Amino acid sequence: MLWLLMTTGKCNLRCKYCGGSFDSKTVPYEESYDLDKLKELIEDDRDPTIIFYGGEPLVNYRYIMDVMDRIEFARFGIQTNGVLYKLLPEKYWRRLNVVLLSIDGREHITDAMRGKGVYKRVIEAATYVKNMGIETIARMTVTEKTDIYEDVTHLLEKGLFDKIHWQLNVVWTERWNFIEWARSSYLPGIRKLMDYFMINLERGEVLKIIPFLGVISSHYFPTLRGVACGAGYSSITVSTDGRIISCPIAVNEHWSEIGHINDGFRLVYDDYPEECKDCQYLRYCGGRCLYANKERYWGEDGWREIDQVTKEYLGIVLSEIDRINELVRSNIIKLEDLKYDPTKDSTEVIP
């Protein structure tokens, strides 16, 4: 199981799409529960992956050290903007299995949304981590400023990131002309990027572009029992106040609360929207996003726009299955090389 441990609700940045820190009354800036209780819960998991989450998790780096000192039997990772990487001592970095760094692509795109100079700091952090041999994942937020082909290939060509992952900036901010941008820029860029993926695949190289690889993996190794990120059934979040929630974004919503560190928790399965239950893409998508489905801040028509773009992106990826089958039959690639488990990385797969 994936355990997202919120170290703090505080963030050192104020990115335009999220606005920075959580309210300290909702997500306190330090943990207020007994770490031994946490350890007891995780000990019942036969294959735990612990990912430190925030806010910005490195703001409370001492919590990270405390958890890693007490729990030695788990895989560890962190989702971080990377700016404060020097706060965590090197010996703790070396115990991490995976590091997800928030970077949106090219320098001017990243800095426009995250702040001037952030791109260079993230690249510095990525270099530091990569030199230790730790797996790195670029964690992009995609906005109307993004050219998905240019920004993803830019990060691939840096040679610092083993995998690339992105999420669309939809629902979290005020509504913008998403559908027009998707049709004029994003979906044509997805097609071009998928062509790039296939060119490399035909050479025997599997590019770890997670929104492609995760979907292809679901085709050959179907495992979804809910949304693709596993929220509520194979992924849970522990907030700093001890609440256990199904989705790390849903810190205010009662529907997300599935337990408490002192009392245990219950898992939630197959919580699909009615609109998704008969969809041909359900086995790949799982309903896309639990939070967006529950809250629908852009209204029903906004939800349908996002759903339509998701289907078109999935159609582009799945249109290459016949070619992929031929590459497997020809022993150019191995089927096992296409298997991907997002709970090992704390990625959402479906943008």
C-alpha cells in the first residue's frame, strides 16, 4: 500500500495554481499524533511505500528523519519542490527509493508559475539526487502556458529524470478556456509526444512517460479497483492531525475521512461516478480523479469537458496497441518492461 505522510501543511512557495500553504487549522504545520501509533499501522502492511508529502515536506524535515529512524522496513520517497533539499541530511536522502520533483518543463514555464529562479533550484536538487543513484521523477503541472511536447521532451533530454509525470491544471483554479486549449495545443501535442514514444519503443527503449506507460500497463496488466492513483483503496494519506483520508487534496471534505491514526481505517473500493461505470475506458482511467468527481468545481459541463479530453488522450495512447503487440512478438521489447505500478511512485497516471 501507498502511505502519503503529510509532514506539514506549510509550503515555502506560492505557485499560481495552488496558492501555497494549507490553512494551519486544517492541516497543522507539525504532526500532533504518536509516531508509534503510525508505526503499528504500517507494520500490518506487507509491502508499504511511504511518500513524504505536504505542503512542502522539507519544511518539517525533522519529521522525515524521525519516521525514517523508527521505520526501517518500508520503501521511502518524497514529493518536493526541491528548493529546500539541503535541509535534509545526506544519509536520509540515500535511504530514499524515489524522489518526485515539481518542475513544469522549460525554465520560463516553470518560473512563470512557481517563481523566478525555481527552475534552477530544482535542477540543482535533481542533480544532487541523481548523483546518489536515486530514481527521480519530474512532476509537472500543465497549464495553458504549457506546450506538452516541448516541455516533456525538454525534461527527458536533461538526463536528470528517470520518469515524467504531469497533471492538468483543471478544477483546482478558476475555470479557464481549457477545451479550446486542449484541442488546439494539448491533444495535438499528445499525438506528437506519442509518436516520439513509439519511435523510441521501436528501438527497444521504453520511455517512462507515466501518462502513456501507466495506460499501456493497464491494458496488459489490469489492476484498477478505483481511480488510477489508488486513492482510498491502495493509497491513503495521513494528515498531520492524525486523520486518515482517501485523497491528499481533500483535507476539508468529510467524505474523504476514512479513519484516524488512533483507531485504524477502512478502505474504499469502486467509488466511480455513474457516468463512468459503462465507459469503455474505465479499466484504464478508473474515473480519473476522486476529488474532481466528488467536488466538480467547474460544474457539470466543466466536468464533461475534462472527461472528453481524457477520453481523447486515452484514445491516442491506445491506438498504438497493435503496434506494441507486434514489437512484443518481435522481441524488440518485453511485455514485462511495460508494467507500471503507480503506488510505488505515488503518481496519478491519468492527467
